[in-house]
Amino acid sequence: MKELMNFSLYENDMKMFDSDWDKIRNFLVRHELDGLELFVDSSPLPDVPVDLIEGVHLPYWMGRHRAWADPSAFSQEMEEFEKVYVFGGSSREDVIDTFRMSLENAALLNASYAVFHVSYAELEQVFTRSFGCTDYDVLATTAEFLNEAVSIYPNGEPPVRIFFENLWWPGLTFLDPMNVEYFASRLDFDNWAFVLDTGHLMNATMRCEDEECSINLVLDLLSNHPEEFIRRIEGMHFHCSLSGQYLRNSSGNKLPMGFADMPFHDRLLSVMEVLEQMDQHMPFTSEKCSQIVEFVSPDFLTHEFVSTDLCSLDTKISTQKRALHS
């Protein structure tokens, strides 16, 4: 199993290391990490040390499902940046082209895999949780989108193995084995696997408040799935989220006053504040966390944290590695 950390080319991440790839390399060596899972979109790639990249994370367009179910969504009045952020472009063709360019960037980096979210939640729904669709609806439109996007490649297979990640919104949650089977049955290509995000699975239950109990709950949920599914989990995003009480108490909240009239950037910031409380990305501290890894036996484990300074990142990775390997 290779151990990685998540990273992006955004200023916040690069600034932690003074935009010096040698410092990033030394940090990985010091923490006995094998490389990076790098966020990659359709933008032209800068000069990146390819040997540090093991996997990539592709963009997530929160509203893509709605646009696929009803293409008139592309025609609604909204800022161009918002349309790209929410839907992935101004038309189906735009979204598919953008996705393909992101995949091809992943291939240029010689990535072993590319993570993609199978989920739906637009900005307002983060507050209201009124989605107007089922898991199956989202799984169906996502499979349709993916099949069309990869159909142009040799033998209809993506150039990089796609890892499908669970979230706690409608789509792929990993709570129900039947949903997983349904999604897999609708894919026309074989170069794919799953990535289990442990914190997202905890969020999906809305019951996790204590770390050890949460680890037991994750193990119980995984044991409900067939062995074929467990074998298909080739990656893991490893972190802890104990926001069960917050998720229960905030279910069905109203939108903040004046939300609809805010500029997109302000609405997005408001949503990010809520998401930070839902999706905590804390390090595991209990050595029992290793049981999840032993049960799944992934090929890649990404220590996935959100940090604004190097000291915080250093502490989180050290804490979790100590729990995992003690």
C-alpha cells in the first residue's frame, strides 16, 4: 500500500512550502509518504515533478446532475464563473470536453488513478437538504455522462483508471450495496475502481460523534457489502469526521437571509463555512483505525486534510500515521 497526501497547485497549498518542490519532496520523505494525490482540472499544467504524483483528484461540479437531467439548466441566468463551477460548463459538450481535458492532464502526469465524486448537492441544498432526486437518479445521469465522456478513447476506456468516491449527498454514499451494484451495472467501461472516503461515510450515517464508535460503525457498514465491492476499493481517503450531531441538528435549515441575492462568491463562502462543520477532516487518533485499512486493504491511502499552515499539516499527518501504525 502506498501512502499519499492530498495537495493542489492553489496558492494556499503552494505557499505552505514557499512554492518549492524540493521542500514538498523533503516533507514527504520525512513523513514516509510515497507521493501526492494532486487536484487537477482542465487548465494547462505548470511544471510539476511527475515522480511525486501518484494520483489525481478531478473537479467536482455540484449541479452537473441537474443539468444532465434537464439541459435547460444551462440556459438559466447566472454568472459565467458560477455556471462553470456548478455545472462544469455552458453545455453538455463543454462539460464533457472539460472532463476529458482533466483526464488527459492526469495521463500527462502518469497518474495511477483519478478520483471523481458521484454526487449531487447545489449550494442552496447544503442548507435545505431538499434535493428533489434519489441516489438512483444521480447514479444514472453520472453513468450516462461518464460513458459518453470516455467513449472516444481506445476501446472506450479512460486513459487513467477512474476512482469513484462516496459523499453524503444523493449519489454514491456506500450505505446501500444495491446502489453500488446499480451504478456499476450502468458503466460501459472497466478501467475504474472505488475510493472509500472514511470521513464522508461517517457523515452519511449522521450518527458519528465518538471516534471509536465511528470506526466500529464504518466496519459494520463495510461488512454489509459483498466481497466484490470490497475488492473494488483500491483507494482510501483517510480522515475522521465526528459531525453527527451538527448534521442532525442542521437538517432542513432555511437559507441565510438574502442568500439568493448574494453574489456567487459570497454564497460560495457561506456554503464553505457550513461544509467545514460537516466534513471535519480530522486525523484519526485511535489505533483501532488500522482495522478499517486492514479490512479494505487498498492500494493507495491518502491522508486527506485541510490545512492553512505547515505546522497544522505536519501535526495532522504525524498524529494519524502514529495511530495507523502503532
